[in-house]
Amino acid sequence: MVSSSIDHMVAVTVFLAATLLFIGLFNQTIQTAVIYQRHKATATKASDLLDNMLLSPGIPVNWGQINGTPTGFGLQDPEFTQYKLSPYSLMRLTSFSGTPVYYPRTGTTYSNITMGFGNFLLVSSAQAINYSTARNLLGINGKYGFQLTISPIITVSVTKISSGTPLKLSINVAGAGSSLPYAPISYCFILVNKGNNQYPSFTTVYDNTYTNAAGSVELTFSGIDGESYSYALIAYAGISGLKGAGYFTHSSEDLEEYVVPMVDSFEDRRVLIAHSWAVHEDGGSNSELKYNATFVILANDFTLREVPIGVGRVGHVVYGQGTEKAWGNITIPTYNPGILVVTYRKSATQYGAVMMPWGLSAMAFPVTFGGDPSQQEWVATDMRHVTVDGIAYQAKLALWSLEGYQVIN
């Protein structure tokens, strides 16, 4: 009798232990299934959200070309359909990767996409759309975080491969992980003129060429010293319907000062020209730079054509002389995408040039917009191939849930 009771108690204990173990395993399995469903829902949301961004121009449809905050978020070019994006809406996105620039003369912070010396895109924070605003307009605030990356598919890199005279520049064209042989290239070479002109002028050379079997081509400019001269090169390359852009700028030796263009108003097409020392507050005591600006548009055949700028084309900016001229004003003459080229001069031997895209695609600038996915536990990604005024880009969206994911044992 006692033995059977003990056996019964042991059996009950084993049964209860097995039941509890099964419940624990079943609970973990259920939670894993729930997390899987959440992951799947996030991945589906990422695909839907990316299409919502890329296939809608937003409200109003031309919000990229006017001031003020849109009431609907979308990046599609309103003049086209499918995956063709507005170069101006992309300009208005606050850059995640660039360090913001504060200009004390206007008391304004500028969103910063700078691709090396002489290639600027600074947009007033008053005109830029920040991450929080975009999440509210997309209806995901408090639910999801995201990061949108728009990067060129075709990379065109320009490097100087000579010393002294003649100047030799190499253009290399590559796609996704490989070079592009025999790709057609159209380029514009901009040479800042020496001399004692009060406001520096420049001359341009337009030409076409092709890359070799290795995806590169060498350009030679006779009579030009690659060190003492100031110049810039803008190159466009394309193959199989995909196009990309590259650029290179060089200033004369021993010139630390330069001018900085900053987008102040999209609606008025107004760009401020500032002295670099006034922006960074790290220069010397006195400096005056005289500048001469021109605007070139990108034609359908990917050649550049000059468009005259009216009032403000020439001017000067002064730093540290008491009655300094704080900044210059330039009005871009058109909404056609192009490049603002500003030559500047301190003396007969100290001069240079800077460039700024009007429309993100004109210089194939990338943009990264949104939050930081690096610390998230699980991130869904999706991508699309898009074009921005003819330049091929890849749009990649990283999306994560703000509710978190965790299996409870």
C-alpha cells in the first residue's frame, strides 16, 4: 500500500514537471512565432512605406520647390510617374551623415552634404525637412523608425595623376562592384583665368570620350600647371540607360580661404555666398574674397550650358575688417537642375572655384535621411532602383519597430 502511494506520488510529480516543461517550451514557441509575425509585418511595412515615399510626390506636389513644411511626404517627381524622384525634394531632406554647419552671421544651422573640398550642398534648417516631421507625415511616429539612403548606382571618380605641366586627370567609371568598359563620357573642364581682373572669370572646354577596357580614361590639358592653376572638371558617364556623374576641383596653392554657397530659400531660388572664415570662425584676422558666379544647366545630352545670372553675379565677402560685408546673394535663374559655379580670388596668384548642385542629381550627390539603425535589434530592409533627373540611384529603406522584440523564457 505504501509502495503504491509512493509510486503514485512520483508519477504525479513527474507528470506535473513534464507539464510545466511542456508549457514553458510551448510558451517560448508561441513567442517565437509572434516575433516571426512581427518581423514579417515589419518587412511588409518596409516595402509598402518605401513605395509610398517613392511613388507619391507628397502634398503639395511641388513642395521641393517652395518654402514651408509639406502636409504629405513623398519624393516622386510630380512631372513623371514610376520611380522617378524630385531632385529638389531630396535636397530638402536633413542629412543624417553630414555634420550640421552653423553660420553665426544669420544665426542659422545648415544641413550639410559636402563631397570633399569645393563641392558643397548646405541647406537652411528652416527649409529642410527633419526626421521627426517625416515620421509624423508618414503616420509612423511612435511605431517605427527608419533610415532612407539614396546613393548613385554608377560612380564616376576623377583624380589628378600628374605633377606640373601638362595637367592629366583620370576618369574611372564603375557600376555595382565592377568597372564599366567603353562607357561614353561627356565632360566640362572649367579653368579659372589668371590675371589682375577684379572679379575672376573662367573658360570652359566641352568634349566627349570613352572609357577603355578597364573602365577608365586619361585626359591631358596641355599648357596647364596642375599645381598653380585653379580648375574643375565635371564628367557624366552612362551605359545601358544608366548614368552617373563625377567631379574634381583644385584651387591655387597656399589659399586657405574660400567662398561657401548656402541655400537660403527654395521658393526664391536664393543662395547666400559666405566667407569660409565667417562660417567656421577659425581663420585669420582679415581677408577679402571677390567672386564671380555662373549657373550651368544639364541638357538632355548631358552637356552643360551656361545660363546668365542677373543681380548678384559678382561681389565680394570680407572677414574681420569691422565693416565687413556679411554675405552675398545670388538668385538661381531657373528651376532646371544644374550646377552653381563660383570662382573666387584673393590675389593674382591665389584663387579657386567651388560648385553646388541645384537639384541633388546634377552632381550625383547621395543623401542619407532618418534615424540610426545600428543599435536596433532587428531591421528590415528593402530597395528600389530609381532615377533622379536621369541619374541612376539606388533607394534603400531600413525600418525597425519601436515596440522591440524579445523572447521571454
